[in-house]
Amino acid sequence: MGDLFDLTGKVALVTGSTRGIGRAIAEALVARGAKVVISSRKAEACAAVAEEIGEAAVPIACNVSDDAAIERLLAETEETLGPVDILVCNAAVNPYMGPFLDTPDDAFDKTIAVNIRANMRLAKGVVPGMQAKGGGAIVIVSSIAAFKGSEHLGIYAVTKAADTQIVRNLAVAYGADNIRVNGIAPAVVKTDFARALYEDPARAKRVAESYALKRLGEPEDIAGIAVMLAAPAGAWMTGQTIIVDGGWSAMG
């Protein structure tokens, strides 16, 4: 069967990849042989991370809330490395925590733009190249918040639930082209993005105790799932969002 996780020669684009889950995914893809575009809003951060990862990583900054910036990111990626084989939509924002109906208009618009619209624009940009190459893989990082009502993660949870439907829609639309589209829904992972959920030690302990494995997630816990979905190991999986939550959802 060969190496089910071999990504040699593949071109990957990972948004939000200068830290946390995105960086862990980028590093894991490179370790399996892929060439990876490191992308986030700040060019300096992209360059620093790409240098640390090595020559298989290429820095291209992009603010994914800007359609024109996405077009430049896609064009520069193809010009530098070639058509994208693997797209990982990891960039996300959560500018407001509170009751859904109290969401400020600017926070609503920003969250929709980054967490939903950008993923659609990125997918639209890579699908033609994947069709021409005979296939590809798209991975959207969602959240466990997509599957449960939340008093304080209202608009964020709504966008993450929408991402699970984007996954299904794209999987159905492009399965005949051998383009696989899947999602990953983590629970609390120890990243800067989720710091508000675990920076209080007492709260972090309570959260960890609600998980079967009795610990919070680490970025590396998510990276392996992304590699599997991008690699031959995931060749017959599409339209799914995999919950990676340390057993939280099994606890009842």
C-alpha cells in the first residue's frame, strides 16, 4: 500500500499558519514531504515562521477578510509553487463573546467575512487547479462549538456550524473530480486564540475534567488529523467534520 501519509511533491496552502493549530499543521505537512505556504496577516511573522520551518515553507502574507488579498495570495502561491493540492482553511476570528442577539454589527460582519466568506473564496480559487490535476484535498478547521448551543460563543459558533455545511456542499459538488473536502472540529486547544478559555488555571482544570482524556488539546493533536485528511490515508473520506475533543462529546 505504500506510505499512506506521504505528501511528497504536494503543494499546500495553510491560512493562519504562523502560530497555534495552523503552524502545527504546516509543520506536519512539511514533515510528510509537502511544500507549504505559510500565511497570516503579518508578513514579518510569515517570514520568521517559514525560515524556522525550512526551505519547504514559503511565506505569503494575506488578510483573508480582503477578497483582493485572497486573489493575490492564490496567484502568488501558484506562481511560486504551482497549483494547490491541499488547502487548509484555518484562519478565524472571534471578535465578540456574548449573547448572540447582542452581537455588534461590525463583529458580525467581520466574523462572517473571515470564518465563512474567506473559506468560500479560497476554495473557489483552488478548485480549478485541483480539477486540472485530477484531485485535491480541502480541510476546513471548524470547532466543537458548531455542534452545541452556546451562550457566549454565539456568532463564532454560527460561523463554525456554517463551515461544516460548506464542507458537505463542496464534497457533493466536487467529489466526481476527486476533490475531497473535510473539516476538523477541535474542542479547547492551548493556543493564543483560545487563551481566554483556559488562562485561568481553575477554569482550565474544570474544562480538562470534562474531557475523557482529562487534558486540554495541543496544536499537534490536530495536525495529525489534517495530514490524514490530506494524504492517501483519507482517500475515501469526504464531506465529514471530525470532532477532536479529548472525548468531551462522549461524556454525555
